[in-house]
Amino acid sequence: MMNRAYNFNPGPAALPLPVLEAVQAEFVNFKGTGMSIVEMSHRGKDYEAVHNHAKEMLYKLMSIPSDYEVLFLQGGASLQFAMVPLNFLAPGKTANYILTGSWSEKALKEAEKLGGTFVGGSSEDRNYSYIPELGRLQIDPDHAYVHITSNNTIFGTQWHEFPDTKGVPLVADMSSDILSRPIDINKFALIYAGAQKNLGPAGVTVVIIRRDLMEQANDKIPTMLKYTTHANANSLYNTPPTFAIYLLAKVLDWVGQLGGVEAVLAQNKAKAKLLYDAIDESGGFYVGHAEPGSRSLMNVTFTLADKELEAKFLEEAKAKGFVGIGGHRSVGGCRASIYNAVPMEACEALRDFMKEFRSRN
Ligand SMILES: *Cc1c(COP(=O)(O)O)cnc(C)c1O
């Protein structure tokens, strides 16, 4: 494993070692061109093949129907917080935001600047430790769209079922769990995800959008902020983040070689189980933040019942080479981000450390 760290970073996060090695091997002379992928025109055939391959692989791996567009944008998931309401929150209309953590709050805040909003469900009352019951969500057929965050990176909760919005377009921020499990794309009108957790490096944002919704968008907005601009140009309206898309293509090939999202899900479940079992079997030594029915397979959040021991745990974990275990500054505690590319061995090592630390203390 040539000194690879046990990388539990929340994002940017671990990438598959075979991907990094493949990139390294062809970096200075990409396919006999005598240059690297980042030194060539985005309009040339060599780059375009990579770009189109990334797109095709997303359609294939995620079973995206042909009435959806796949876009490669910039500005991160954070720009999507604004682009969604700019395009789809018409004057006089109301957008529905389900609040399950800090990222959904941020998305709501952008929509509030641009039009009417409504909070159709929230788990703020118990510090975002659960996903609201589907049957209790308030959704009006007249809402412009319903926005959810499928995985709450900071609090460690994840939607395991999605609401039936009865025809109201469902928009999901899937930044931290895209491609981690099979998803029925037909339930969604728009999905967006910054790449730096499960898909590749920072710099590209994947958007999957149903064409009929896209075509109803507000026309009086800046060209670069319109989904149609990018859809009509195969995401080559302006210079795309070529290196990020190239790496995305490699990560997608890697997922394909593993056996696709079904295989990835099985692996993710096994990895998460190791850590949740270590929490559940600790007799209250480790305390999980998320309620069991809402637990994330991507971000395992926990605290230690004894705060002094928690500081010691984090310090020792760091000394042992576990990277990125500290909880987000807004919630504290510990968080292990175990995205697709985090190997099983890293989770086993952390599980062993958690057990060993507990028996010693
Ligand atoms: C990381 C993250 C974001 C922010 O992404 P940027 O690409 O940095 O804007 C938004 N939503 C979720 C769920 C995230 O995990």
C-alpha cells in the first residue's frame, strides 16, 4: 500500500488508488499525444472522447433515462443552491425545502433571496439526528419544487426512501452519496453533486436534469447560470474543468470494474456495519449521533460519552495515521467519512482502533 494514509476526509476525499496510478502513468504523455490532458484543447478529439465517455458512464452506471441531460458544471454544489431557484422559482411561486442539516439550510437561504419558500419538514428539533417521516412532509401540489439533501455529510444521516411528491419536481443535493447505491432517477427532476466526495476531485459538479423541467426554466437570467446553455453545448459552452472531468471518467470506469452501484452498495454496507457495530457494542462508550433508522452509509458520526477521552481518542487516532476523523466544527465529536473509494481495510483498522481504545480506557 506504499504509505497510503487511512483517509477518512469528508471532502475532498479519498480516491481509488488504481485511478491515481493510472493518471500518474499517462500524465505527461496522454495516449501518445506528447502532452498531458490538461494541456490540450477542450474542443479537440482526444479531450472530447474523455468528456463523452464520462457522460456515457454516468448514464450507464446510474441507469439514467434518455429524457434526462447530464451536465458538467463549475461552482460546486454551492452554486446549485442558487441556480436551482434562479431557474425554477418563478415569481409568485413557492419552493419547498426539507431541512435535514447545514447544507439544506444553506440551499434554503439562497432560495429565500430569490422568491417564496416553505419548509415542508425539518429535523432541526433534535439537532438533525434523523430524517423526517415521509408521511409527515407537507407538500402542496402548487409548489415549484421540493428540495432535499439525500445524505447529510455533517450530521451523518441519509434518506433511505424518497418522498412521492405527486408530480411536484423533486430536486436533490446528492453531493455526498451520489453513485453509492442504486437510485430510481425517475423520482427526481434534478440531481446535483459536487464531485469531491464520491466522484473525483473538486472542480466539477454533476447535474442530472429532466429535459421537460429544464425547458420550463426562467429565461431572464445570465447565460452561464442557465441549465439550457450547458445542455445545448454538451457542457462545452465555455472551457470545462478538463482535469476534473478526466478523473471523473477514471473513477466511473473503476466503479464499472467493481461491478457497478449494486456492488458498491454491498461494499458500503459492509464498511459502515463495521463502524456502527463498534459503536453499538461499546455499551455507551461511543455514542452515535444519527438515529439508527436514519444512519448514513457515507458519514459515520459519533461522540465519546466522556469528553476528555474524546480529545484523547482524536489525538491518538491522528498519531496512528487516521486522517480526517474530527467532527465538523459545527457539531464536534468524531466523523469517519467512508465514501466509495475508502477501502475496507481502512474501516477495519479504525474499527480495531476503536475497540482497542475502549478496552484500554
Ligand atoms: C460538500 C457538500 C456541499 C458543498 O459542496 P461545494 O462543492 O463545496 O459547494 C453541498 N452539499 C452537500 C450535501 C455536501 O456534502
